[in-house]
Amino acid sequence: MRVLSLVFMLSVNLHLSSIAQSEPDRELVYRLKASVVKVHAITATGGHGVGSGVVVAPDTVATSCHVVANSSGISISKFGDSMSPVGMIADWKHDICLLKFKYLELPAAKLASAATLHYGDEVFSIGFPGGPPKPQTISGKVRALYAYDDSLVVRTDAAFIMGSSGSPTFNQAGELVSLSTFKSPGKNAYFYSVPVEWIQRLMSGEQVTSAVPTATPFWDLPLEQRPFWMQVVLPYQAGDWPMLETLARQWLTVQADSAEAYFYLASALHGQGQTGPAQQAYLRAVSLQPAHIDAWSGLAILAEQTQQPTLYSDAEQHIRQLDSQIWADVQRRMQQAQ
């Protein structure tokens, strides 16, 4: 159904325009860059891998484990200097590694909590996408928060590429909330970061020296073993509504109060022409998460399609309050679909 293709394209394109509105304070970024390092790994075949890292405590750098996994040598570089760690603490399942140093004279970032984030919050990451000599800043907004292993995995529209893995994501106060870690496949990718709470748990762990993984990262497991919020992405993007409905209903059996699960269920039902049940699922999503702009966008499109002016006006009001630019794009794309 073209209506739901429009909803998906909104979720891709609207937030590209939001990124330009989310530039952090330059002086703050300048100070934070002192805590961000480039991570180098020599592969088993002699190649050179690059990632990002952030100082989280004295002599301690956090990065993504997949950056250093199976490497024969690890180092970080900063201000033209290079230093190798003396130890490592690894949480392979959650893809977080802490590199331990001696006399690392770099300031630690202030740690906050992913649990303090809200949908629509402005965030930014600092890292080395593509391996440039200087750290780069990428701004965006929180698009979704997923409950997982006693914390929240964060999805933002701050896009990243190879070299960004392990880069810190900060809130607007310059506090570390998560680490950029993985993305979904395809050109319209979703970008995920793992919570700082998992870093804090790991800080009291024992040092290990081996870079050989002892577990597969949760995001790299076989598809059917990944969290539902990962399993739904490809069916949603492909418009495979029956599969999406099946996954969303399974998700709700284990997480009955998930706004995200209700959003994907609504999308699946909407895509199959079941506008009544879809409307109820959209409404349930926004009742659980009032700032769920994708669900409000779906409701606006459904309301226009079913000629419900009151519902359309309500959706418009919420979208305008959340992001006026997004509402302009919603209108423009609905006109294009007519």
C-alpha cells in the first residue's frame, strides 16, 4: 500500500532535516574532543582496523569490542601520540571493551544515563567515521529507546560509518549517554548505540588480556535470536506486512507495554488495509509514548485516508509541537502521494 510506503519514507527523510537543527555548542564540543581517541587494531592478517573510543575513567578508554576482536595489537592515538593498553576488560555480548592504560593523561567524559533520554532529545556523537585524522561531530535526535538487558539501547538519526564504532554519544549537556555500535543493513539504516549503564557495570570487572571473543554480540546473532526491535526492521522496510504483524504480535507477548511494538503492529495492519485496528494500535503507541512522531505521522496519514478531520487535527497538533519541520514534510509527502 502506497500510504505505508509514504510513512516509511517520512521516517527516513524527515529526520535528515532534523539533523541540521541539532548543532551542539562549539565550545562544548571542543572540550569533549579531548576525551575522544582513535582506536587502532592490527588484524590477524596484518591489516589495520580503525574505530573510536572515549575516556570514561582515569586510564580507561571504552570502545566497541568488535573494533579490537581477534587483533594481534591494539593502540590508541591522540594529539599525534600513540599508546598501547596494558589490559582489557571485555563484555563481548554487549560489545563493550574497556582498554586499561598507565599514565593516560586525558580527561574522562562525565557519565550520565541512557535512562535520562527521551524521544526527540538532541544528541551528538564525536568519532572518526571513515578514519579521518581529526574527530568529527555528528548531530541528531533520539528516535527510539528499546528496553534490553536492564537498560535501554538507543536509536538515533545521527548516522555513522566504519570508524565510528565506539564513538561516544553525548546529550546536549555534554554527558556521555551511550556508545555508537551497530546499524541495520541497507541504505536506509537505523543507527544504534549501547547504554552507558553497561559501561559502568563493566568498570568493576576483572582485567583480561585476550582479544579473542568469548561470546557473539547480541546484534550479530542469527536473526531469529536478535531482539524483536531488530527483527522488525527489514520486514518494515520491505513492506512485508504479514511478517511484520507476526513479529509485532510476538513482541507484545513478551513486552505488552512497548510503544514500539504497537507502532510496528499499527504499520503492519495499516499496510494490509485494516484501518480500524491500525488506528487503535497507533493510538496505543502514542498513549505509551506521546513523543512517538512516527506513530503520529501514521495517524495523520490514516486520518486523511479515512476522512477523520478531528483525528487529523490532533495528529497535526502533536507533530507540530514535536517538530514543525517534520509536519511540513508530512504535508508535502502526502500531497505527492495523492
